[in-house]
Amino acid sequence: MRDATLDNRVGRLTEKSLNFPTSAQAALRVLDAVNDPECAISNAARLVQLEPMLAAKAVAMSNTVAYNRSGRIVTSVQDALQLIGLQTLKMLAVNVAMGQMSASTGAAQRPIAKQLWDHSMQVGAIAYVLSRQTMSHLADAAIFAGTVHELSGFYLLTLWPESANGDIADIVATLLRPQGGNADTERDPPAHPLAEQFGRPLLTAMRIPTPIIEAVQSTWYENLSLPAETLGDTLMLADVLAPVRSPFEGTLLMGKPVDRLLLDQFVGKEALDAVLEESQETIDSLVNALRS
């Protein structure tokens, strides 16, 4: 049975009038324009040039080891978009919006926001590298899914009371607890992962493409399967491998726990470690561009 009080609270948090920071809304306007199938690279470049943060990220991404094989330094937005493509531009627009959510948090929450940011950027970069090995056509989707897989955490931080103290799990539970609810009901965990109830409306509101949403959803209720054969598997594997852990790991915001034991027992783990070691320059390059 679904928890009606929790559903009510989630419903209030995910209404159409989501309270995104103004600068995040600017990134969403770019997303809306780029989502038009008739939007050309030249038109997208003109829009991006009006948003300095997004323009800087696009140029930085086009100069990474992953996207710039020639080594020629890219300085213009249009040249950058020619290299990275509109799918990656969409990811960067969401990245800017997430950064603004993080920046809008109070001083007490900034260490949590930074940890979540570092975790998300690492998962995106690692997912890109892993997908290049077996499903290269999904590499752009993999980095997109990795960077946004905990979007709900960034949004939740914008609702975090400045005065809140204590364990993260308790604060998350309090934030998602309806006022005036029954005490016994409040202590009961939700029948479904909260990420599923809270995350999908947020991903949809942020114009995340459906295949990306479906990959993120898999982290909420599916088991990690090795070797990774789907975008969801790749995302879950990247999440396991990310050196910085999510601050929300083990809280009501998350779905299934990370299965590290399966990875330790994976017969191809040595080959996987070798791939990551060989790709460290690419991973570092991507993470730095995403953080820019």
C-alpha cells in the first residue's frame, strides 16, 4: 500500500510551479529551445552565447580529451557545439541549473551540496568511459544520466532549513514528512523508494529525455547486472565505482543500496580496473569541464 501522507507531500513538492533559482530557469529556457527538432547548431549557439555560464561549460567540454581528439583549442561556442552536439548541450544546461540549485543552499548545507556535486560529476564521467567500451553510441546518454541521477538531492537541498542540524537521514525524513501527519505513519518507511515518487517528476520538469529518465529509474529498484549491457547497468556500475559517495546514500531519498559485493566478486573486475586506470585522464578531463 502506498503511503498517502508521503504521496501528498511529494505531490506538493513536485507541482508544475517548482521553485528553481532564476539562473536555473534561464538554463531551462535554453533547453526548451534546443528541444525543438528544427533547432540548428547556429541557432543554439546564439542562445548559448547569451548565457555566459553555459557558454563557458560548452567550450570547456569541447576541449576535453573525450570530445576533442585533434587537440586543437576551441574558443568559440559554435565550434564547441559542432564538436559536442546538442545532446551534450542539453546535459550541460541541466548541469548549470543543478549548479545554481547547489549555490542557492545555505552555508550549513554547502558541504553536502559539494559532496553531491562531486559524486554526480564523477558518476557521469565514469559512465561515459564505461559506455565507450561496449556501447559507444550511448556515451553521451551515459554522461547525461550520470550527472543527473541524483537531481532530486539538489532540489531537496534548496528546501533545506538553514537551521537544520543532525543526521542527514533524519533531516531528509523530516523534509519529506507532511505537517500534522500521524507520528506512527511518519516513522514507517515508504512502500516504494522515495526517489521513484520524488525523482521522476523533477527529471521531467527539467526536460530530461525519456531514455535518460528510464536509465536513472533503474537505479531505484533494479539490481546491478554484470557485465553491464544496458544504459541503466552502466549507470549503476559507475555509481558503485565513484570515489566520492553520495551524501544521501542510505536515506529515504535513495532506492536500492549500492551492491559493492557483486562488483568484488565480478570475474572481470581486473579488466574493469584496467579500463578505469587507462581512462583516468579522460575521466579527470570530463569532471573538470563539468565543474567549470
